[in-house]
Amino acid sequence: MINILILGSGGREHALAHKIKQSPKCGNLFVAPGNAGTQQIAKNLELDILDFDAVAKVLKQHEISMLLVGPEAPLVNGITDFFKMKPGFEDLKIIGPSKDGAVLEGSKERAKLFMESHNIPTARYQSFTADTLSEGEKFLETLSSPYVLKADGLAGGKGVLIIDNLTEAKMELGKMLTEKKFGEASQTVVVEEFLDGIELSVFVLTDGKNYKILPNAKDYKRIGEGDTGLNTGGMGAVSPVPFADEEFMHKVEEKIVKPTVSGFSKENIDYKGFVFIGLMKVGDEPFVVEYNVRMGDPETEVVMPRIESDLIELLEKTAAGELDSARLDVSPKAATTVMLVSNGYPEAYEKGKPITGLENISENEAIVFHAGTKVSGNEILSNGGRVIAVTAMGNDHKEALQKSYSQIKKVCFENINFRKDIGFDL
């Protein structure tokens, strides 16, 4: 039996906790800070996940031997390196890359240089700072519309602009570089050509040498139906992706996954954890849009339910560098999730609304993953922009979606909002 701490508070962390809890190897499970959903299956700990000394205290206090890092910020800030250097934590199994690995998400420019060095297909690009703004404007003139501008640093998923008009693109580039439109994150901006294709996400678990390709997924980022309106953290997801057939996934493995993992090895990057590869399928070819260094949200809510293997066993072998000896069994069924969000999201949104009806959801039909919720007295309240993810499984994505939507009808909070067209484009 092994005591485990998961850092984070969203739907991703609830889905990971739910999967870990199914393992006979699971001892005491803790989530920090967690939410109302994780509280039902684990012990929530009030903790600032960027205060590594506070995390260290909790690990010792509860005799925790595995640390699973959910979100990107602690990884980019070097939590893995912190514990590798800290006396008394030699045996701690950490799932999450070192700072050298996490910079692939922490810096868009670094990710592009890594792809270039290892011949990984991606869009043509150049990086600019305030000092090279005029060169940036000239580079924009060499591209055709639409124009893609990406803040180099972490901007909470909001640092990417796609603009149709050249004059406007130049203006926005200026705002990002000289007016700090995205704060420190846009001190450097990557300008790249637009890839016209269909997006999907491929998830890989790696110990830095060996890898397992987890179920792929597609998420729906825009707030409005038909993929319109503002970008969000994700309004729903589907797994597997019907257009990612065996032949396409073989190309992904050969052209992207293998060179990525061997790149870690060649550059001596200590990488034990998840790689989330955001891809664009252009014609029949895969191109990397971005790397993330952890699982995605809401994709985790459809990837985890399809994994039939013991997750703790997979994570232990990852930490030990023995992932080649692990088995990964994946359900042939499809999984879908639909996100219930607060009124106003993704801009200023309401919270503190009582949520009712969760107990009416049939466990045979759907799983409820909490994203932004908290317990107050004997009520569960909304506590974020994205509140609840309703995940269902079926023989195909249509059957799974029908189940997700039929169970959503049982849940209620004031001014609830969700997309009614997840999977519409498949």
C-alpha cells in the first residue's frame, strides 16, 4: 500500500484521484487543495502548492511516498528539482518532469527550439522581443492570414491570439511586447504560420527513455456552440478521436512521440511524467502545436476512465524508469465529458451557487468529476468558472454523449451553462 499526494484542485485531479482509488495498492490518498469531489474519495489538504517547504512538511507528516503534480505551475517552478535536492526525500516518487523538462510548456520559444533540434514537424515560426518588434512586423508580412501570436510564457491558457487582419496582427504584437498585454508571459512572443487542420491531443506517459501512448482525445475550447466565442479552459472532450486512425497514430508515434522521448534522453532532461502533445492534423500529417508537461483538463476526464490498467503500477514503473515492463490496457469504448460552467465564464463569473441533483446521477450511466466546487456546511457550492464535468462511456462517442447529456439534466445550479454540441464536428 502506498500513500499518495496529488497537487491541484480541478477536474483533472478528481479524475486522477478516482482512477488511483481503484488500485489495490492505494493506501491513504491526499489531494491539495482539492475540491468537493476529491473530498468524497480522499483527504483534502489546505496547501499552497507553490510553497514547496509546506508541501515537504505535509509529505513527512502523512508518510507520503508518491507525489503526483497535476497543474503546470509547480513543475515550471521546479518542484521536482526541489525534492531531488532536498535531504530526506531520496525515496520520494515524483510524477512530473524536472524544470528542464517543464520549460517545454513554460516557454513556447524553448519548445520550438526543441522541436527544431529533433526534427519534429511544427509550424514555421520566429520569436521577437520589444527590441525586435519591427522585425516581427516584417515577419508577419511574409505569412498569409490568419496570423498566430503566442506569449512565450505561461498565461493560463489565454496567451494565444489568432488574427485575420495583418494591420491588427501588427498592433496586437506591439501590445503584447511593449504594453505587456499578458504581463511577463509576453516579454517574448512567438509568431508562427497558421496550420489549417483539425486539432487533437495525444497523451504520453514516459520515464524519459520508455513510453506508453495513452488514449488520445479532442477537447472543445470555445465557449459558444459551433466553436464560436471566447477561448476557455475546455468545455468538453471526446476520446478516442474518430479521425485519428491507426495509420495516423503510427505517424504520430514515429514522427513525434519517439523523437520527443529520445530528445529528452539526448538532452539529459530528467522527465518522468506525462507529456500532452497538442497536434494539428493537416491533410494526413501530424504537426505539433504545443507541448504541455502534465495531463490536460477536461481531457483527463475522458482519458482516465478508458485506462483499464492499474494506474499506481504504471506510475511506480514510471518513477523507477521501468515503464517498458508495464502493461497498458485501454478500453475499446468511447468516453465523452461535458463541462458545466458558471454564468459569465470565461470572463468574470459567478460563484458560491448551491449545486443540487448530483446524487440523482446514475453511477451506471455517468461519472461526475468536480472542477470548481467546495463544501460549505452540508451544501456543495460552485467555486470556479468550470464547475462540474459529466463523463459517460458508450460503444461510440454518440452513445456516450447521449448518456452525458441525459445525466446533465439532473444537475442544477443558478444560471448553469454548457455546450449542447460537444462532438458535433466528428
